[in-house]
Amino acid sequence: MDFDNLLLERDGAVAVVTVNRPPVLNALNSATLDDLRRAALSLKHDPDVRAIIVTGSGDKSFVAGADINELAVLNPVQFKQHALRGQHVFDLIENLGKPTIAAINGYALGGGCELAMACTLRIAADTARIGQPEINLGIIPGYGGTQRLARLVGKGVALELLLSGRQLTADEALQIGLVNRVVPAATLLPNARSLAAELALKAPIAVQYIIESVNKGLEVSFDKAQFLEATLFGLSASTDDMREGTRAFLEKRKPDFKGR
Ligand code: COA
């Protein structure tokens, strides 16, 4: 599969997607969003891929936001269409049914912060800077940022970040739960690869159900969410992997999950 602005690498069950537009700090234009959409769909449907890392080229930036050169010439209707396209791609990433890990290697601003929030987990280099600076351009986030940020860090903290446009350090992002871990920049990718490899060994169907139960459950009432959880719990009991997991426990060995 050919991409203009992405690098896609496979390492066993782990895929690494690198946004690759160094001259603009990996800013997302329409072509890059479309590359991300096509990559996400191909990884979703590849049963041999069990975990995905998303990162940016170079050591300065993860993704510095939507491409402002492109935004600057859009009319309001095109602006809305652009937001809907970005939201669609990030929804796809959030609901891939496989763990995605954002390895935040520098600036994750605007669409970069939104891309990282669409991922299942986030590991930040200690040099990373994270925020939603759209307010400083006189606009608001358009790729789900107002919604995912409030869900991840709570309404009050989200509103402060969205209204101030402030860039957080990696440690500040860790304190508010915006990232899961902070590691020295030089160890970011090895850390992300090791976490991805660990998750790739888990039972894929149960992994998918956990992600679905959390994502879909947060959108509905608590009792409906619990009903969904019970249903997916029941379905997980129908898998070969459930039998393998329980048998391996009783036989005191590591399970070998097949995703069936
Ligand atoms: N869209 C388009 N181009 C961008 C960009 C974006 N979101 N972010 C950075 N660039 C470009 C710059 O225009 C510059 O291009 P040039 O070399 O042709 O002048 C190049 O990337 C390097 O950026 P620069 O601003 O010179 O680097 P810096 O180290 O001084 O600052 C940032 C880095 C990330 C703080 C700064 O680039 C920035 O604020 N970017 C915009 C972030 C933003 O508002 N994102 C939300 C967009 S909706």
C-alpha cells in the first residue's frame, strides 16, 4: 500500500505508523488524513496485526496540528467538511478493535493532541508538548478535541486547556491523565514497542471487547453500558481463547491466544 505522507512498518504482530511531513512538523493535511484512513482500515482487517504504534517523523514533533496552510483557504462549508473528515478518521482509529499506542515524540498540538487522544494509550517523551492551541487561531478543535479531552481529563481541566490554548509539558499531561506514561525521549520507541508487544500477546477478541465496552459504554447510560459489558463478557466465554486461557492457568503455563 502506497502513502504520500505516512510510513508503515511491520514488526511481527506490531505495526508502526509514522506521520511523515517533517517540513511542517508532521501537520495533517487532507492527503495525510486520507493516508491515515487507508492505513487504519488495512490494519483493522489484517488479523496478523495485534497492536499499532502511531508516532511522528523526527525528534521535534508528533503532529503539530491540522495543516494551517490548507485551512487558511477553506470556506466555512469546506471547514465543516474538513472537520467531519478528520472526525471520521479519528473515530476509525479509536474503534479499530486493536490497541493503538500514541508514541508522542514532540509537539502534539491541535490535531496532534486529537490524534493521540483517539489512540487507546499514550506514551510521551519527556520532551513532548501537548495542547489544543486552536483558540489562538480564532477557531476551535474540529477533530473531536472538545469531546475526547473532556472525557479523558474531566470538564473543568478540559475547558481550561481549550480556552487557554496552553501547551502542557509531558509531566503536566501525566498528572492530569492525558498521557499514560512519560519516558526519556531516547527510550520512547523501545518503550512503545515493548508495550505493544505485551498487548499483542493478549487474547485479541477480549482486547477488542474491552475497547468496545469502554468506548461504547461511555456513550450510553450506566445500566445500558453494564448490559453491553455483560453481553460481551458472555460472548468472550464462547471463544477458543477463553478455553486456552483457563486451561493454561490450570496447567501453570503461558497461554497461546489465537484470536478465535
Ligand atoms: N500547519 C502548517 N505548517 C506548520 C504547522 C501547522 N499546524 N505547524 C508548524 N508548521 C510549519 C511552520 O510554518 C514552519 O514552516 P516554515 O519553515 O516554512 O516557516 C515549520 O513548520 C516549522 O515550524 P516553526 O513554527 O518554525 O517551529 P517552532 O519550533 O518555532 O514552533 C510550534 C513549533 C509547533 C510551536 C509552532 O510551529 C506552532 O505553533 N505550530 C502551530 C500549532 C497549531 O496551532 N496547531 C493547531 C492547528 S489547527
